[in-house]
Amino acid sequence: MVKEDGVVISQVCKDMNLHETVVRRWLKQVELEKTGQGFIGKPLTPDQQRIRELESENKRLKLDVELLKKASAFFARAIK
């Protein structure tokens, strides 16, 4: 609403019964995500926190798989 329709933040807060700080934080998060920086700080909800934990674990597991593939190839060559 604020970005697309040009509505003033205070009006959005009044209409939706939100605190202005929350809306400003959401706007900042959107801008950071648009530039590829992502939101810095704690996730806003437990679901978001869990998603970040799972993404981190997924990344670590992918690296582990890559390492195991390289080790397997190394030992396969050493045996021949």
C-alpha cells in the first residue's frame, strides 16, 4: 500500500491498527530483500526462524555431500 499506492505510513497504521514502527521495519525489510541483502537481525516469526535454520542445515549438508563425492573419487582412483 505504502509503496505501490503512495499511501502515507501513518494512514496505513491507522486503517490497519498497526504501530508505525512495525510498518517501517517491514518496509526496510522489503527494500533490503529487493537489493539482495536480506533482512539483518532476528526473524520476525518462529516459522521464519525455523526456515532459516533448515536452509542453513541444507547448505551444510550439500557441502558435506560434495566433500564425500570428492573423497569417494579420490579413494576410487587410489585403489585402481
